[in-house]
Amino acid sequence: MLAVFVIAAVIGALLFYQRLGEGPRWLVVMLVIFAGVGYFGFALRNGYLSFVLEGWVLTFWFLATLAFIATAMMAYRPRFGFFRRDDYRTWASVIVLFFLSGALVNVWMSAVFTYIFSVLVFAAGLMIGFLAQNYLYSYWPRVEWLPYVPLLVLIFVSAGKLL
């Protein structure tokens, strides 16, 4: 669940820089994409691919996180934000990251409860990341490297989770 929350908080913070007025729509789009792709990863990992060790999944998640950071840094445009409709590299890295984040979630009580809880954790992380970036931007609006702060946080958390 930590991977789901961290990815959601970072995505929410990155969505703060989308065009004005489109923030809530982008939050819902990311939530729907995670609900679909994350469930696919969750179901495969806990079903057919249960023989794959969690260390391997965690390693692939770390590599996908690094790929997402690289594509997000290349895709950022101040006018459009991090996510554009025609940037397929960013969308592919987001989908792989959501798939692997869903694969890291283990079944607790039942598959339905765990899946619903992971979607709720993702929604809470989206809102917390969006509001945290809004808070930072309200105090330091002229700092040029402020859009990259969530990516820096993602580097430290993913390295800590790998260790």
C-alpha cells in the first residue's frame, strides 16, 4: 500500500501543474486508469503470477519509477504540465508504474476489500499530493525547480522502499 500511496501523491502533485481548470478532471482520469490497470496487476500478481518473488516485482517497480521520473522530466512543459495527450512515453511509463504498484499490493482479508482499499488509498494520495503541491506553490510561486520536488521525493522513497 505504501507504493500505491507514494505514486498517488506524486501523480497528484504533478497534476497540480496541468492547465488551469482541468485539475479535477485529470485527478479522476488518473484514478480510473489506476483502478483498471492496478487491478490487472493486482489480480495477475496474486493469481497466475504468485510464483514471482516480491523482490523481483519490487525491483521492476524501482526501475519503472526511474523510467517514469526520466520521462516526466523530459515531458514537462510549463504551459501544458507533465501529462499531454500525445506524449506516449509518459503514458506508457504511468501505465507500467500503475500495473506494478497494483502488483505490490498483497491480499489481506479478501481480494475485493483489498482492491477497494487500494483504490481509496490511491484517491487519498492523489488529493494529498495535489494539496501539498498547492501549499508549496502558494508560498514559493517563483521557484523554478518547484515542479520537480515530487520527483525528488519519489526518488528517495523508492530507494528507501528498495532497501
